[in-house]
Amino acid sequence: SVKLLRAYGRFLEDIQNDPWGAARYFAEADRVEEDADVAAGEALLSGGGEGGGGDNMLAHVDERSNAVCVINAQGIIQMANR
């Protein structure tokens, strides 16, 4: 968990006075966060289109907390929930 890695890094930095150890955990948190962002981007790219498994992606969308906008190939907005 990114939050746990950052919290432990702050602990090492502030309490244990180990800035080098803290830097390792901060770097690991950045790497995990970047990997999660890349995975989310790939899921969005692979989820759309004909036969691309868009139904699987839509199962993870909560319309109360996520904005949903459907745009066709000509760039015309077909539907927006907000």
C-alpha cells in the first residue's frame, strides 16, 4: 500500500532519523503508485471498442463517484451522467 510505505518512510525519517532508509520507502511508494497509474491507463485503453471487453471496465464504474461520458467516433457526446 502506498499509504503504508509513505507512513513508514515518515517514521524512519522523523523518529529513527534515517533519511536514506526513508528515501528507499518513498521511492518504492512512488514506483507502486506509478505502476497502479499505468495499470489503470491500460485498463481504460483495452476496455473500449468493439469486442474489447468494455463490459468488464463498466463493472468497476460507480456513477455516484465517477463521471461517465460517452463520445462516439465523430467526437459527439452521446451521454454524460453529470
